Amino acid sequence: MKKMVFLTLFILISVASVVLGYKYGSQRSLYVARKNPADIEIINKEVSRSGQDFSLFWDVWDKLVSRYLERPVDQQKMLEGAISGVEKSLESTESAANSL
């Protein structure tokens, strides 16, 4: 009977330690990432030749770069993803891709 109580208590303490450690670690990494934002400079933010306002795009870009937990942020991958998203938003992506 004593062994059963000891084993149950040991399992409960172990599970509680794992859960609390995970919660503490995930909160700590989020705190560190927000306290130490990545130093990234974006160039060529001017208005496009077509007159389209890209301020929303750059606001979202800046927020993603400053809040994304995995550092450093791969800006080339983000740029390629943005271009891919623009192509996919068009009805005829094949003609758009061929014109590049």
C-alpha cells in the first residue's frame, strides 16, 4: 500500500513538473523574443509606379519580423512567399508566371 501511494505521488509530481516547465519555457521564450527584436532594415519602401499604397503590406511585414519567434527571420523566404501569394491571387497564374 505504501509503495502504491509513493508511486502515485511520484507520477503526479513528475507530470506537474513537466507541465509547469513547459509553460514556463514557452512563456520565457516569448518574453525573450519580444524583448530582443531582430534588427532588420527594409529598403525600397517607396510607393509603387502604379500608385498602389503598400503601407499595409509593410506594416504586416514589420510586425511579423518583430514578433516571429524563430530568429533570424529569413527575409528572402518571406519575399518569395509574398510574390507567390500575389501570383496565386491572380486568376491566370500561368500567364503571370510566364510574363516574369
